[in-house]
Amino acid sequence: MNTRYLVLDSRIIESTVNAKLAVTAADKDPRNPLFGEDNPWEKRYDNLYANVLYDEQEKLYKSWYSPFIVDQSSRGMKIGERQKKKYKPQKGREMGVCYATSQDGIVWDRPNLGLVEYDGSKNNNIVYRGPHGAGVVKDLGEKEDAKRYKMFTSSGQAKMAISFSPDGVQWDPITVCPDINPYRVDGTHYNTLWVDELGEWVGFTRMRDQQEIGSDSMKKRHGSWPPRQVGRTTSQDYIHWSQAMPVMEGLDENLQIYSMPVFRHGSVFLGLPVIHNQRSDRAWTELAWSADTVDWHRVCPGSPLIANSDPIGSYDWGCAYSSAYPILLKNEIRLYYGASNGLHFGWRDGFFCLATLRPDGFAGYEQKSDRRPASINTASFKCIGNELQLSADIQSVGSVKVKLFDQSNEQLLAEGEPIEENVTDGVVKWQNGFSMGSVKGQAVHLQFIINAAKLFSFGFDLFD
């Protein structure tokens, strides 16, 4: 049973005093961009829609990313040219799925695979032509080797589709699924994950307000299209999928959700919604969480997890589209993302980039005012371990202190020694020789007292 609790999960927080939840802006890697539109077939990275995993079996980072391989390119254009000439997608433009690998996740190789013809040659790293916004996963639980890798995407007919591969390189022909969306697929970065509790795959697509499609009020309210929605669909076999239902949309008609990779971490599911500002035409990545993949909660809307950089023309000034999925390492979280130095619908150069967080560092509680400590009181939950551990960043004069209360939240059972330095899964040491084992199996409450610090998570027996 997973005992890691992220404090962004409101189910475990009963009350707070002088405390605020704050998203942590990811640090941009100084080596960015890691690579760009260097090959003739990489005409426009657009949103890149990258999928990244670390293959434990092969000790290798792998990425599947989706550039437009037939389109107009910004390569060589000067700023003045881009401002004078409006970008228009090339007629018949086509997206492809490309493959890259890395030993360290920093230096990437785009191997010559010799599989797919482009401009009369197969000397490229393309694994498939045609799919849009392909999501790729490696299924370690799959019994059939031929279906080890799974692709969830849309076909040229604007229908949802799937494909399988034994190695992530050589793929079966695309199979169009029965209608997942009631009217048509709305292009995005599609992604899937297996959910043990449900015993099925959950997929995320993009939709529009179905009741407004074709309605008289639609054009008056939205112009040509109603706002984008995140759609959710399920499958037990990765072939037959339920009709997608909307589970989240933007807070208003200007700030819309363009895509949302979803993954499991600790006791929750985390989503990385990419917010597209319809007026400014810039896009960035924010944070959301869910207990069940159905009911979603935005975390500090308006606070980017992966922000755009300044000044104008910086490699990710225009767009910062999170990949699927973060790489959770022992000492950091790696958030790969697709970036562009121009506006979403404008001329732009695209790049593959990296940002990082400390472990569990997506969002945490800190003081509203530094004049007094903050306190976080948890809901009642069962103590299921012998050691309480927490992750927090502590400033030079700061600390986090823990108090343990009984089920009624009235009797103080123990106080922990102050934690006065940065910790990841740091063990709480109790005063007066108290042992958590003495209340194992019992319902308890915790109070965290935060002073010049930020608390991210806690849990029981989080040892390797």
C-alpha cells in the first residue's frame, strides 16, 4: 500500500492557519534546449507532444515525439520576416512520430532507423507517419510481447486509434477505434495509464462542449468553436474504449486547457494541464490532481509549473508544453517539455527541453505571512508504519516541527524534534523516546508547524 501523501491532496488536510499552498516553479536546465528542429523532416515541432520514459530493463531513456514532417518551416527566418508574414499551415501538412534515446537524459541520439520513407529516403528516426499527438507507454504487465508498447493517438480520419509494438520502434498498422468522441477527435496530446484500482486503462483526449456543437448560440458565444475540454475514456483491453466524457475545462473562455498528461504519484493522480491564453497566444504548464481520474482539482490556477521565459524570443518564451511523463528519480523530478520561441499559432522554432523539481516538489504549504509560523492540521488517518517521514525545504533560519494527536485530536501524544535542513523522506525523531510503533494501527492526527520552510509530503516507512 502506498503511504506517500502529497499535501496538495485536500482530502488529508483538515485545517490550516497562516498557510498557503504554492506550486513550485520548475527549474530550467542550463543546458536547454537539449535539441531542436535539426533534421530536414522536422519541419515544425509545434507542441512536440513528447513521451519520455526511463527503461529500467535497458538502462536507457526513450522518447517518442511528434513534429510536423510536412509543413512550412521557420528555419532561417528573421524576426522581421516572421512579423510581416502570417503563418499558415501548409496544405496537406502531416505529423509523424519520431524516436530518440539517451544514456543520461541530457544528450539525446536520434538514430537512423531505416524504417519510414521521407523525401525518397529512409535515413531518419521516424517510426510512423500520420498519427497526431501520439501517446506512447511501455506496459510491463502485458503478457503478449507484441503488445509491450502501446500507442494512443488519432488517425488521418480524425478518429481515435491505437497501435502496438514489441520494441517501441516497429509498430503495427494503426487501428481506428469505435467513436470515442461523439462527433470527432479534437487534436491534442493523447495519453493513457493503467489504474490498478479500476482494473482498466484510462485515456485522456480532448473534447468540446457537445451540446453546443452546431447550436445557434455557439458562434455568438465562442466564434467558431466552444471551449476545449479534457475528455476521459476507459478500456480493459486497449482496443475497445468507452465514449469519452468531459472531466475538466478551463476556468474561462480565454484560458483554455490544450492538453493534459496524467500520471500516478503517491496517493493521487497528477495532471499537467497546458494552459493556452487565447488572447496572448502563449501556452504554459500548470498542475492538477485527482483521487480517481474523474474529479479533478486545479492547484493554484495561474501559477505555472513550467513557465514561459522572458525576454521575447527566448527558447520557451511562446510555449512550454509538458511531455508525458515525468521521470521520478531519487534526487529530482525531470519534467521534459516541448518549447517554442514564438507564439502558438505563429512562426516559431521548436525545441525539446528539460526542467526539474526536488522530489515530491510539485506543490507545498508555506507561510502566508512570515510574522508567525504556519500550521497544517491533517484529517484523521490510520498509522500504518513504524517511522513517520517527510519532505520539506528549509531556509537557513527555518524549521518544520510535527505534533502527534490521538483520534479525537485532543490528546497530544508526542512532539517531534525540529527539522532544520532540507529533507527528502527524512525520519521524524520524537522527543522523550516516543515510538510510532506504539500507535501503529490506530487513527491519529498530525500537526505540522512551518517556519521559513515549505512542506511537500509525508508518509510511513518510505525507505528504498
